[in-house]
Amino acid sequence: MPASSQSNFLYGAAVRTPALITDHPYQELVARYCDLVVPEGELKWASVQAKRGVFNFDKADAVVDFAKRHGIGVRGHTLAWYAALPAWTKDMASRQEAERVLEQHIRTVVGRYAGTIRSWDVVNEPFPDDPRSSHDLRKSVWLEQIGREYIPLAFRIAHETDPAARLFINEYDIAFAGSRFKSKRDALLGLVRELVNNKVPIHGVGIQAHINADRQIDSVGLQEFLHAISSLGLEVIVTELDVIDFSLPADIQLRDALVAAKAYEFLDVVCGVAAPPAVLTWGITDKYTWVPIYFTRADKLPNRPLPFDRNMRPKPLYSVIEYFRYRGRR
Ligand code: XIL
């Protein structure tokens, strides 16, 4: 995923169906601004293999077709995660069975889009909050059935299926100040180091960056983390940027300014170390955002976490992204 010669990094966003098919202004916005898209849920297990052994790619294909029509690249999200699993995965009764299921899923999904989806979040959110060490993995059917070997296994199968694909481990809560966030960085770094030492085909780390506007960014901690990842020869990309505004003041101008300032603080650290190859926001317009599912505001006002407002007009957050995207270039 090289950044184009005119910009420091590719910009992209998570997109969702059916809006991408039905909402014309939304389609125009995505087509105009995105170098990359990632399906917000359409490639998760629950969407692709709701019924055991029956694969359905209708929704994922709709995103991929849209991207192809507009010359936009596609990232894949996600192959081994604790969430968005269909209920039948609970019926897996042995390590062998779970390995077979994981392998078949990854081969089928990655294989279908080989050459089209050039980068994958292979493992998503492997750690719990406040992990004690890199061995303290988040509970999931994969961990229960396979043990921590599910991680290298997922990477190896993805790599075998599409050797050209760039493979990432993706995690949240990486940027903040405080001991539980340092624990997350340390655990992730420990795991990534182990994978690299064991010659597991991993190419980078995705920093989700759902940035809670209340929390402080740990500039030094984040810088150290970024340097450590890059000294292992891996890339860092920003995969799911948005600013969680649930406790910011109601006033829209002020709120948008504070959201933008928070993103500035984060991107300034990231881009100060090295421009990442790509920055993606988790959604592009406030019209379609996951944030209210978990972070509804007490005053019931709609959240404004994304670079464009509900009417597809750019907000200060977009100016911040654009600033870093073109800094030093024009
Ligand atoms: C979220 C989607 O945006 C929601 O629509 C869905 O209901 C739940 O999942 N981290 C991730 C994403 O890696 O997959 C999550 O997406 C948001 C947090």
C-alpha cells in the first residue's frame, strides 16, 4: 500500500451496506475522498459464514464492486476475532475441529479476494483490557479451542492463501496515557516480537485509534511503541480512527474543534515518527457511525466522531487529516 506521490499516506474509511448502494451523496463522498475502503461488518464471520459451511459474499462483494468501479483499494477486516461470530462456532468441540474451521474460513475468504484485497486485519483485538503480559490473551472460541497458537495459524494460512497480501494484527487502546494502556502496548509489542522471531508472516500492526476525547495521549509511550514496531521491520497503519465525543460539550462548533484537536494530537505523534502508509477512519460521515452503540451522549445529541457531517460536509477533523496527508507537499 504505497502512499501516492502527491500525499504522505493513503486515506480511507470503513464503509457499510446497504448505504453504499442506496445513499447517493454517501457514495459520492466515499468515491471522492477515499483511496481505500474497508467493509465495516461485511467480511466478519457472522456476515460471511452465518451458517456453518455456507459462505455468503453478497454484501462484501457489493463493497468490493463499488471500490473497483471507483478505482479504490480494499482492506479486509477480519479473520480471527472474538466477536461477530455466528452461534454455531460455540459447537466446535475439539482443537482439531476448530483449526479445520478456521483454516477453511480463511482459505475461502482470503482466496476469493486474492489480488483484490491487498491488506488484511488477520487477528483483531487479541488482548483483554489491562493484559498482564503478552500471554494474557482475550477469551474467545479460538483461544479456548486452539490456544494461543490460533494467532500464528491464522497468519500462516492467510499468507499461504495469498502470499502477496499484507497481513496485520489490529488492536485498540494503544495511544492513551495510563497503566492499563501501557500494558496493552507492552503486551502487543511482546506478541508481535514473538511472531516475528518465529518467522510468522506478519507485516504490520493496525492501531485502531477510537480516541476517547477525555483521555490523554501518551506521546512518549506511543512514540516508543511506534519505533519498536518499525525496528522489527513492520508497518504501522491507523485502521479505525474516530474521536469519541460522548462527554464533550454540546455546542457543535466547540465540539467539532475539540474532536479535531484530539485527532491532531494523535496524528502529530504518529506522523512525527513516520507517516504511516495509510490512515483510515471508522466511517466517513457522522450519518453512519458505530459510536452511539456504545457511547451515547447523556444529552441524547447525535455523536460527531467522523470527518464529515451528516450532510457530507467536511468538518475540522477532515482538515486535520488533510493537513497531515499533504504536509510538506503543497
Ligand atoms: C463495529 C461496527 O462498526 C459496528 O457496526 C458493529 O455493530 C460492531 O463492530 N473495533 C473493530 C470493529 O475492530 O470491527 C468494530 O466495528 C468497532 C471496534
